[in-house]
Amino acid sequence: MNRLNTDPIALFEAAHEGERLALAKLMSVVERGGDEARLIGSHTYAQVGNAYTIGMTGAPGSGKSSLTSALASVVRSEEQRLAILAVDPSSPFTGGAILGDRVRMQDHVTDEGIYIRSMATRGHLGGLSLATPQAVRVLDALGWPWVLIETVGVGQVEVDIAGAADTTIVVVNPGWGDAVQANKAGLMEVADIFVINKADRKGADDTRRDIQQMLELSSLGDWEPPILMTVATDQEGVGALWEAVNEHRSHLQSSGELTSRRSVRTQEELLEIVQRSLEHRVATLMDGPTATKLREELAEGKIDPYTAASRLIEMDES
Amino acid sequence: MNRLNTDPIALFEAAHEGERLALAKLMSVVERGGDEARLIGSHTYAQVGNAYTIGMTGAPGSGKSSLTSALASVVRSEEQRLAILAVDPSSPFTGGAILGDRVRMQDHVTDEGIYIRSMATRGHLGGLSLATPQAVRVLDALGWPWVLIETVGVGQVEVDIAGAADTTIVVVNPGWGDAVQANKAGLMEVADIFVINKADRKGADDTRRDIQQMLELSSLGDWEPPILMTVATDQEGVGALWEAVNEHRSHLQSSGELTSRRSVRTQEELLEIVQRSLEHRVATLMDGPTATKLREELAEGKIDPYTAASRLIEMDES
């Protein structure tokens, strides 16, 4: 295994042959970021484009894990394979495989047709908004036909990550709740499918009407997001959800929107990579010995801030 | 005047001889930013450090202009000179001298001991948070002993600009009001002096108690911000405000905090200049012909985003 610890390409090859441990290590490399992650990115890029991605976001407690698990059962009943990325931008800890509150996923632990991976911040340059698309590409290149990206909350970062999928599912509960209220606009913007989970509770119809009204006020494209009712723990409505995902997929494919959406996402990723690289450069510049010296001169009034900035930037360029 | 239109150093010299038109043009150069502004910055830097800056921020309608005008009368009664920068980060329009709602300042229009200048965004790289300290340095180098920076609102940008002064005055009215509530924490952080203006209105004592309680919950340094009551339109309490400014100045000087505060500000300015320069560089990179070509290759799947980013950044460095 020593070779696998050091060579990301070897890890990729081993993962390709079905070694789960190699895949886990590979995902850790992607999560950490840096040159090794970029190497994997370049290596896999020519082999991607076949996986279809599903994003799922919703407030903590809305039942996303149960819904993911229920959806996994439907996918498996069709003998398809599904990889699940559980992304938590608020946590510096990674679960590796199945940890914490992901107990419901235990049904699928021993299933070779399901892959589950938690991802946390881990100091990746640019965080999970850059690590997640890299992780998806790795799974794509390894031949996983479906990748579901589940995020833990409804903050803008979570919504952005889940929203960068081909089909995005927004999960709410009857009555919405405060957490959702705070970023309703952000959720409305990314939703391709609304799911009212725990729909056996009081207020489900009101919530549906509420969403319907907001959709009527929005400027929608050709696709009108369906509003589905589920009780994930009883597998209720989950078949219909899977149908809706497939309908949305057909819509994106026939309209040509799938290609354009993916293209826009890659362009946004490029911009973010460039921005993060330069941010990193600012941090490096401001920490170096030249900066220390210039800061001292600045403090002593020997130099003005614009001259100091020019010298720092020139140094960076040379 | 042709020479003055093109050479910022000549403008500075003319302003130094007391030409108000040259000073106005000089401030426009600073407002616009760019190389000419930087030239003035370097030219004046050795001559600065004598001006004392006062920041004033508060919600629109709280009476900042009236208070500034009343304060100007007190300063003039002591035969001191005062420059006033009215900074509006939300507006792309500059008033040049005295415009809009600055009618109350009309008292001081013909007074050679008062200089009034409105500043607006004007596309300065980094906006007014970078243009304002440059403008202050110009006034400082020209020998203005007091510079008052008044901002139009209580948004974080306004509070940051007014807060980057030696003494910062936060103006509120009895009852505070919604605009202030939204950024109370930001205001508490920068306030060296609280002024409850329009203190003849109902609720002034409650507001004082409210501020007092918040101050008690804050971790203050050696200086406890006084809470003053004024009715600026009647000149009531304005003498006491001027005394408080002078007391705070003495405190900063005797404690050595004046030097350290100014040093921290200059360091923050350096960081912001470097950040803005690199942001500008990202924008330039993403707009160039190489970026267009790489974007096309990216859209066609011929290249991965990390490789595209590396090529863009390498191009920038060569």
C-alpha cells in the first residue's frame, strides 16, 4: 500500500479496479486540495461527463439523510449505482465514510452499488465549493452513473454547493421553519424540484400553496419545478421523486440546457480557482520577509502604502 | 490653468499657495484614483501626520450635517481651521463642493478657514475606502489641522470609512430607529463618542440608558465613550462635544494609542491596496483574449479548469 500513499494516479487506477480503500484515500487527496488534487483533476478530466449529478439541500432536521437513503433504495431497485457525497462546509472534520447522524444509510453500507462519503473543509484552498466538483469528477471518471451531493443546511455556501448539480432538490418540511426563511430566495433560485418531506405532518398543504405562490412570482424558464410530498422514513412518495429527477434530466437533455448548465458551472469554477489562487498569493505576500520589512518602514512613515504595495506586487511578479 | 490640468504635483503646489480651484481639482484626481492619485500620495506622504481626523457616522436624517456645521462654528470660534469630507459610498456622483442637502453648511461657504468637499465613488479602484485616506493625506500635507470625515449612513462601508479616523463620533437620535438597529454592533465597535442629537425629542434618556447598557456589556479599553446630548440646530451641547473630541485626542496622545491606531490603519490600507490590485488583475485576466480561448477549450471539454487557471496565472506572471 505504500505506493498508494504517495501516488495519486496509482490510487486512481486501484480505485478503478474497485478497491474501496484506494477510493477513500483518493477522496481524501481531493478533499485536501493542492497539487496532488490538481493532478487527479487533470488526469480524470478527459474521462468525465457521463455521471449525472443530483444536489440536495434543506435545513438540518428536514430529513435529507432519510430521503437520500430512501432514494438510494429506489435507485438500487433499478439496478443502478449511486455515489453519495455528504458535504458539510461548516465542519473541519470529515467522516471518511459513514459517521455521525448518517445512521440511516447503514442499510446500504455493505452494498457495492452504493458509495457514501462525507466531506468537510480540511483546509482545502477554496474550501468545499472547489473540492466538491473535483470529487464528482473523480467519481464520474470511475464510472459512477449517479452522484448525489447532499449539503447540511440552507446557508448560501451549502445552497451554492448543492445548486451546482444537474438537478437540485430542495427539501422543506410543513411550516418551513426559521432556518429556511432566512435564505428562501437562495433556495427558490436553485430548486429544480421541491420536496415537502414529513408530509404526514400538519400544514403540508399550506406549505405547498406557499411554494406555489412564490413560484408564480418568479420568472421561470421552460421547467416548472414540481412540488412533491414525501414521508421518507416510510418510502412514501420517493418513487415519484425519482421519476421527477428523471423527467428533469430528460428535459435538460432535450432542451440542450444540460450542456449549457455544465458549461456555465465550469466557467464559474475557473473564475473561483483563479480568485482563490490570487487570494492565496496575497496571503503569502503579506506573510513574507519583504512584507515584514515594508510594514516596518510603513509604521515608521518611511514609505507610503501605495509604494509598499507596488514593491510587494513587483516582488511577486519577478 | 492648462498645466494644472495635467500635472498633479503642480496642482498640489498651487493648492499649497491657497488656490481653492487647484485644491478642488487635486481632490478630483484623488477621487478618480489611478497613477496620478498614487503620485500625489507618494509626494505628500513625507509631509503628513499633523492633521487630526474626526469621523462622523449615523443614519440618514440623524442630523450629521447640522452637527458638522455647528461643530465648524465652534472650531472657527477658536480660530482653528477645519476641512470636511462628506463621503457617500452609495453614490457615483460627487458634489464637488457644497451641493444637495448640505445647505446648512452655507454659513461657512465664504470662510477661508473651512474647506468642504463631497466625495463619491467615481469608479476609484477600491472605492472610497481607499480614496478617503488619500484625500485626508492631501489635506494633511496642505496644512489643514483638523479633517472631519462625515459618511452618509450606517452600512458597514460607511462605518468602516468613518471609523478609520482618530476620533469617531456616532450620531443617533432618541429611539435609535431601524436603520441603526441593523448595524448596532458595527457602530458600537467604532464609537469613541456617542452623540444623541435632537435630544429635545422624547426618549433621549431611554436611548442614553440603552447605549450605556450596551457599553457595559462591551469590553472597553481605557477610554469609556461618553454619551452626549445635542440639539445641533440650536448649537446646544456642541461645545461639550468639541471638548470631548479634544479630551479623546489627549487620551490617545498620552497613552500612545494615537500612534498605534494610525499604524494599524496604514497596515490595513496596505492590505486593501494589495487585495484590490490583485482583484483588478483577476478581472483583467478573465477579460483578455487568452481567457476567451481557454474558456472555449473549457466549454469543449478540451481542458480542465485547474489547467486553464494555471495557464491564465502563468501568463499573468510572464
